[in-house]
Amino acid sequence: MAEPKETNLVILDDEVNILRACTRLFRGEAFGVFTTTDPNEAMHVIETQPIKVVLSDQRMPGLSGVEFLGRVKEKRPSILRILFTGHTDVETAENAINKGEVYRFINKPWQDEGMRTILRDAIQRYDLAEENRKLFELTQKQNNELQVVNAQLKILIEKEKGFTSTASHELRTPLSSILIAVDLLAQPVAGQLSEEGTRYLHVAKKGVERLSHLIDDILSLSKLESGAETLKTEPKQISDLIRDTVVIQELLATQKGLYLKMEMAPDLPPVGVNTDRIIQVLNNLIHNALKFTKQGGVIVSSCLGREAGTVEVCVKDTGPGISQEEIPKLFQKFHQLDNTDSRVRGTGLGLAICKEIIAHHRGNIWIESERGRGSSFIFSLPIFKEGK
């Protein structure tokens, strides 16, 4: 035995023959049909059943179809309302459509196939509207939940930044005292130390210096991320900044037996930069390149950017290269490449700081590398424009 259909269509008409004809017409449809000559009975079904479409005759004793459908709109505004009309009622139906009481009208007498098509389309339209409504409500709910989570996350981030800044400041003073004490102990006037004692002091000093650098990096990154530091920019030739930085790093290159070359395009337009911060980026990238390179060397180049209105700087080394899996992680805080040589380990914040600095300059920074073929660390900066 077939399961009963869900009643989705109500038909109201004062002519029983028309209701019988409609019952036969829609017998094979997927939706159930309720027919009646009583407006009150029709309204009861509309209020208690999952009705999607109501079809009402216009000319009925005591109540017009437009009036009845107006009541349906008040009770269940999502239901699609269709009006049965004769030729003399077309103007009334058109006015009802314009006012929103009626979805559309059907003239009597009707064509069976046309009638089926209209009602099927109306059911589908209702279903689509309901699906969209539910999707909208779900999206609104998820957006509200996301806003709450974002607000909570913002509070946590602010607390984390506040803690990081406070803790770093608090650590600076005792670290400075320890470093001074170690330096004093290492002096001959402090007493004769054994060779082993001197070695231990050297290890302690290196550890304190590394921790001091880490605190400086944490504070620097915290200021950039929180917006506490406003970078004042001025027009500069990027080639001048590269030369100033290379001079600083030449000693390290010489000590390691590496070359450090510059290849700069002539007549590049100036870029708007904070000089100290961009030199910090250059120092970090060149120092890292030299640190991880054992043979060959490093080339620092500049040219017009691939993106219009920019200048690019590239720090290319002949080091071990970086796997494609590692590249996306390198700009994350405290991430370091796997390296068995502990002498080349840093704080893990240098590239994260570089990324923040370049972002504050409205530029981009990225890496091009593969294992065994060296690495290129590239950043772009917007060309300086007066008034911007």
C-alpha cells in the first residue's frame, strides 16, 4: 500500500464540480491536495498542514478570493497564493498581484497540462524559497557564532600581546645584570679563572646574548603585530640601502670564504621606506643566506618588480635549498629549518619580523627554492608616489 502524500496544495472553490475536476487532475502528482468549499475549513488546514500553495476562486458567496488569499498572507506569508478568475476578473487579479496578495492567476476554463505546470512550478518555487531561507538563517547563525569567536580570539590575542610585551620587558633587566656580571667575572681583575671556568663563562655569555636577542625579536614582532609602532617612510633608493647593508655583512662572508656580490639595475625609481626597518630586513636575509651557505656565496640584486609599480630585491644563495613542504612554514613564528648544525640556529622569529615589516610597507615577501639548488628570498616594495 502506497504511503499517503503530504498535503501541500489547498484548493478553495464554491463549485463542487470544479473541486472534483482538480482532484482528478492532480491525482498523479507527488504532492497531496485538499479541496473544500468552506473558507474556514481551508484556513484550518493551512494553519495545521505543511501547505505550500493555495488556489482560490475569486467569485465566492460572502468572501472574494483576493480577500481570502489576503488572510492566508497574514497567517502564512511564505505560502504561494494563486487566484482562479473569469475573464471579467482579470483586472482584479492584476491589481492583487501588484499589491502582493497573489503570486499569479489562472483563467477559467483552464488547460489541464498548463494547470499542472503552473502548480508544479509553484511547489518548486516554494521549496527553493524555503531552502534559501533556511540557508540564510544558518549563515546568519554561523556568522553570529563566528563574531563571538572572533571577539573572544581578539581578547585572547590582546592578552597574549600584553603578556609577551610585559614579560619581555621584565626579562630584559635581569638579563642585562647577568651579562654584566659574566663580563666582569671574565676580566683578569676579578680573579684568576681556570681554563674550564673561562669556557663555562663563555658558554653562559653566549646563552645570555642569544636570550637577549630573542627578547628583542619578540618585542619587535609584538610592536609590529599590534600596530603600536607606526613606520614613518621616506623616498629612498633601494640600491643605497643594499650597499649599506652589504658593507656590514662582508666580514661574515670573508670569514666563511664566501663571495657577497651586488647586481643592481640602474636608475630604479625610489621606494617609500622606513630606512631602519628595511635595513633590518636586508640584514636578516643576507645574514641568514651567509649563515646557511658553506660554499659559493650570496648575490643581492634589485630590479623593477614583476608587479607593476613595484621594485624587487632578491637575496640568492648557493646553500642547501629548502623543500617545498618547508617553504610555507618559514614565515611562521619560532619555526626553524631542520639543521644538524646547532651553530646556525637562530631565534626563529627573523623571517616573521621581515614579513611584518614588508606588510607594513604594503609589499610582499616570498621564497623560491628547492633542495640542492640554493634559495632566493625576494621582497617587493611599492614605488614612491608623491602624496601617498
